Amino acid sequence: MQPRIPWQSPRDRAAPHGTGDVPGLGAEAAAALAAARRRAVRDGDRQVDTAHLLHSLLEHDPQVRAAFDGGPQLARLLGYLVQRSIGYGLRWQGGVEDSGAVPAVTAVAPPGRTSLAADPADSDGAPAVTVVEGLSPLASAALEQARAEAARRTGGPARGVDLLAAMVAHPQARAVEVLTRAGVDVHALRTRRDDGPQDREACLEGGGPSC
């Protein structure tokens, strides 16, 4: 017999996924993060992962939608994403999305900090990434990478396209698995990220001669 799970209110269920704002995010990226947290709560997932973020970015950010090849591809991708809670996503519920490449420090970045990266290195001297409350280690790393790239490029907050580029840079990301299964050319998205700043920005915003 399966043990009974005590009923929890929406507020109780939301707590493990985090509720605080993450500094350094633009309006669309922040809205997508908030929506991803709500989706994780609704679906009963233990953490917000990159697939949650991808789904919410597609819903909230026109620039992210423009990075894909038109309506049919978007429809196929969104159709695959909505099957998560009743299909392929069930096997993810017992695991943690983590590339294993970067040591993770399970902590919450203080509100006054401008970086999510942990200050100290780990015992081997490798930099660690602070896990944002309620996010998987890989999703936290993608957020930090997006914020760092935006700060380096413009000095401004990270946009949704910055977060998309950071997520597809990690082959182990669940977002990459979803994109691949939906028939999206992930290599092309990565190539756009590795182009020069102007070409990359034009491509991720849906235009540019080299896209």
C-alpha cells in the first residue's frame, strides 16, 4: 500500500520551489522564471529545471519564440512540452537535473548580491555555482551564465534570449532533450550563441544574414 501524502495548500507546495526575485533578470526572463516555478508546483516536480524554463520562455517572450523556425516548429515544440506531466516528464520527478561539470553549493543567493556564483571555490579549486532556491543545479548555472553574458555584453539585465542561449549550451539540459525530441536543430541554436555578439543577438531575435 502506498503511504498517504498529507494534503498541502498551494502556499506549502510552492515554498520548496522558491518565491524570491533573482536580481539581474529582465522583465521577460523574470516573468518566465516565476511562471516556471508555478508550473513546477502544479506538476508536482521537486525542482524547476531547464525544461520548465524553456516552456515559460516560449509563453512569455516574443524574442525567444522568434529564435525558432516559425509556427509549425513552435506548435510541435509546445505540443511536446505540454505532455510532460503525463508522459516523459514522469521519469524526471525522482532525479535532479545536474550536468556534473560544475560543483554546486546548495544555498540561496542573498538579495543584495549581484552574482549567483558562490564566492569560494570548492576543495579542488574549481568554481562553484550557488543553487538558486527551488531550481536545479543546471538551471541555476544557466541563469548565472545568462546574467554574466548580459552584463559583459551590455551591462544590462539578462533577457530571455540570453537564458535560452545559456540553456542550450549545456548538452545535459532537459531543455536540450525536449528541443531535440521536438525536432529542433539544437546545434544551430548553439552556433548562433557562439557567433560574434552582433550576429548572435540578431539571430536570437529572429533575424540577421547569418542565421
